[in-house]
Amino acid sequence: MKFQLAINMERMDGNTAMEDVRQHTLDMVQMADRGGFNIVWAAEHHALEMTIAPNPFQILTWWASHTDRIRLGTAVAVAPYWNPIKLAGEAAFTDLISGGRLEFGIGSGAYQREFDRMAPGLKQSDAWRYMHEMLPAVKALWEGDYAHDGEFWTFPTATSVPKPVQKPHPPIWVAARAPITFDYAVKNGYNIMSWPLTRPMAEVDLYLQRLEEAMAANPGLKRPTIAMMRHTAIYDTASERDVPVKAAQRQLGQFENLFKNLGDVENGFPRQIPLEELENRDEYDPQMLTENLMFGTPDEAIAKLKLYEERGVDEFIYYASMGLGLKEQKRSLELFCNEVIPAFG
């Protein structure tokens, strides 16, 4: 099993200085580079302090100049917010200046709140159609001259300048949970990243089943790499469990605000919905969070990760950003690098 790091520049409130967040994020990426992580992922979000990522390629360019070997990925570039020519060029330029380290992750977007600002009139549930039109156009632009006349974009003959260093193109990843996306990934040779949220291992099994069903429906095609993401917090002793649990409850309460598009966001900070107001509050039970997320001592984390490995998960995405204190985040990653990763060497 290989390991990936997903990390955001994040502020849960205005008490943390942006400069401190910037330095902390870079420190974490450099730790992952030295510690044996395969890929680090940068997101794309807009007008939200909890995910400060207006341009994932700019973030990756920054990280590329401060790392040596770790691969650099977008998780994800949001298709409806881009023009295909611009997206192809930005991605190829990042691949060029990073020495061929780009992993190209693309998706349809998460929050209706963002669509209302970045793509007014578009429903989040329809955004996958933009991704399906975008990807073939980007790949064609990477190859050479190409004109496009589609449902969402139309342009005369153009090409990506520059071209990617990696041939035929950088590895492509799609975020998948629905069966249609697993089938799309298998048909086109794209890698898969899935996020079981806070749900139990049965959710992981469901995604793996969807992958196997897609493989059965497309005989003879190569099995894509599949990575699973979980919020991760490693601590020295079990007595420290409550710290990441409370941080996760706080952040997930803010996510509920965004998923439900309540509009209760002040100066970029979403209000946390109190647990007692949530219809799905059982999903935030401390014991459940501890069991389902990658929370635990190093030995507990190793045992959990073995369950993923045994099921056929190729790579595990360590999701570091969940409102945990900066000191606790660094200690967690240090323990993971020093005591967890060596168990899978």
C-alpha cells in the first residue's frame, strides 16, 4: 500500500494568522516528502476560509519548489469553473516546472454555495456533465491542435501550450462514489479516489464492489488504481482521542452547513451547525468517529490500514485538514511517517 496526503490551508475562525497557516501547510508537505508519501493533493475551493485554495495549480507550483520527490496532484480541479484551453495549459505548465510530477485530478464540485458564485444557475447534481465533456477536450489539447463544439464549450482550433512532460499525459484521477463514475473511470483508464466520509467499512466495501462491477462490465480493461480517503489523526496514547474527535465534530458541523447550502457564512467562515440540530447526528458519535476514521495510536492505525490493504485498496489518502490544532497535526504526521508507513514497506 502507498500513501497520499490531502491537506488544505485552513482557518476555522479568525484567530489563526494566515501566515501561520501558510507555513504550517508547507511544513506538512515537506514532512510528507521526506517521510515516504507518494502524492500530495491540493483542492480547489472559493470564498471559504476552511479550504483556502483558489487555484490548485498555484498551490502545487509552490509545493514543487520546496520538495524533491513527492508527486503533486489536484483533488480536484472543478470542471465547470474552467475553460478547457486554460485548464489544459495550467496543468501542463505545472507538469513542466515540477519535472513531470503532476497527478491530474478532476471532479464536478461539492457545494451548491460555490456554484451559485462560480457558475450561477448550475445545479451541483448536473455538474458531472461538465467533467465528462471537459476531460476528452483537455486530453486532445495536450496532444495537439484541436477544435471543440460541445454543449458547454465551443472554441476554434487551439492547443495546450506548453505540453505535459509526461507521455502520453499525466495520470488522471476522478473522484468516484456513484456507479456511473466507476464505469466511466474503468472505460477511460482513469484512477479513482473515493471518500467514505464518516461511514463504516461497509461503505469502503460498497465502493470496491462498484469497481469490480465496472471491471466485469468492461472485460479486458486494466484495473485502475483506487485510493480511499479518511480524516486521519495519530496520537501517542488513547487518552488523546477526544482532541481530534472534537475537531472533527466541529469541522463536519461546518460541512453540513455547506452541503445544505444554508447561506450562513460570515466573511468566509461557515457557522457550525450544533450536533443536536442535525438529523444525521448519529454520524458524529465520538465512538463511531474513532472507529470509522483513521484515528488511533500507531499500532491501531496499522491494524485499520491492513483492513484496507486486504480488501484491495491500493493507496490510502491521509486527510490532514479537519480543524485540528497545528501542533497536533504535525505530531500526527510525524507518528505516521515514523511508525505507520514502515509497517507497509
